[in-house]
Amino acid sequence: MNKTRLGRGACLLAALALGAACLAQPQAAAQSFRQGVSLCLYTLLPALFPFLVLCSWLTANLPGRGLWFALGSSWLGGYAVCAHNTAALRRGGRLDNARAQRFLVLGCCSSPGFVIGCVGGQLLGSVAAGVALYALQLAANLLCAALLAPWLRPQEKHRGPLPTSPRPPQQSSFSDAVSQAADSCLHLCGCVVFFRTISGVVSRFLPPGLPPLLSAALEISAGCADLAARGGAAALYGCCACLSLLGFSVYVQMQGILQGCVPLRLLFVSRLVHFGLFQLLVRLCLPLLPRAQPVYSSLAPRVVAMNRLSPDTAVTVFCFFCAVLYKTAQKNYNKAE
């Protein structure tokens, strides 16, 4: 009881401190908030929302090849798609607890669009370096799964659906896939905007060398941009560290998508192992990598200019908000009934 009260008291004090910091730095809070919203509207939603819908629907309707498709789509879509696929397979009884954790270790990564286009092409100045980093990232995933295999042995005798699940055990309709994808995207965007705002405000109160480390600890895209601005070896290895450790925002996003159906403890351990392996692989392959040239600019404006066109973004965002409004209306209608 005392520990619970202490934890609640610490959370309350942290919330009050963050609120006071936002009031003390309103311009920094507003600017960071705009950057987070722009990143969501022009990059995350156009890239993830259609992908999450297709992954949910195809995973539920491909019983024979669903696992391989889910793993491949996780490597292409990134950590959000990996968590989305793991939750669907776990609730549908396709994976037990140990295999679900193994799937997270294997599939959790940053998407090729982010690693190749943003980290490689924009921040390090070399698309070829981004391709190499993406391949080495997946190689580190495979090595992590092999090293942690003794802790990933299946212990459950039967693979069945979870005893209590707030959602249907298996998605069979396209509308269910759209609804779940809308929920996941709302959670992702909320986490990105929140942690981007907190990072921008708290950084104003830190010494000059600490804001990049804070950005890396909270949010992966901001961390890569700030560390890449240092240039040289610090830019390369700093971006690699962000790709391995992911940041607190990513874990909160994955926890919200999984909703407790798969524990994340082993994933934390695997990302620490991934950090060492990834750094070692990059070190060994450094003579083969093109020279990296850091780009001294913030990440969000470059992502907006490079990755998405206005009509493409407008159509996707419109479909996303239509899905959200449909889901909200459906919930209100069910409550009225």
C-alpha cells in the first residue's frame, strides 16, 4: 500500500512539474507540439494507417501463411506493425505467450522508410548507408532471437485464445481491421505528440550536451535528428543506438497496442542485447559503409518535404478521420441501445 501511494505521489509530482515547465516555456511547448502534429499528419498516418488495415485483415484471413506474412510485414512496417500483428495473432490463438515474445524479438525494428530514407538519406547523407543499417538491424534481430532462445521456449501445452479478451479472438471483416487500425494510429500519434512536446520543453532547462540524450531516451525520430547533428562517428553510432534502444515513446506505443496480451520484459532485455550486437556489426562493417555526412536540420520538416505529397496525405488523413468518426458513432449507438 505504501509503495502504491509513493508511486502515485511520484507520478503526481512529475505531472505537476511537467505542467509547470510547459507554462514556463509556452513557445517551446507550442513549437514542439506543432512538430509532433506535423510528423503524425504528414508521415505516420499516411505511412502506417493503410498498412495497419491491410496487415490486420490479411493476417486474420491467411491462416496457412499468416505467421510468415506477419513477420515480413513487421520488418517492412516497423515496431508498430509488429505489435499490431503480435496482438492479433495472440488473441486469435495462433501464438502462445513464449512464441509471441519470440515474435516481438524477431519482428520489432524500425521501418525501411525511416532507416533508409530519414536516417540514411537525410540525416547521414547516404541512402546506401541507410540500406546497410537496415540490413544490419535485421541481422541483429536474428542474432538476438538466437541468443535468447533458451528463454523463449514454449511452456504452454495448448495454443488457444486468451481467456478474457476485450476484442473478438479473430478478425474476419474489413471493418474490424479498419476500426483496430484507427485505434492503433490514435494511440501512436498521441504518444508521439506528447513525448515530442515534453522533450522540447524539458530540453530548455538542461545543459547544452544533455538535450540530444533526452531526445534519444524519449522519442526515436527526434533522438536520431539531434545525435546526427553532432557529425562524425557520433552521428553514426548515435543513430544506431536510437534504432536499438527505440526510446520510451516506442515502448508506450507498443504497450498500448498490445494491451497486456504479451509482456514486454523480454523485449527490453533483447533491445539491450541488440544495442551491443548492432554496434559491433556496424563497427565490423564500417569500412564497407559509405561515408556519412550529417545534415544539420530538424527531422520533421525534412520528412514532410521528402516522403509525402499533399494529395496523398490529404486522402489518407481523410480516410483515417472517417474511420475514427465511424468508430465513435458506433460506440455511442451501442451505448444508446
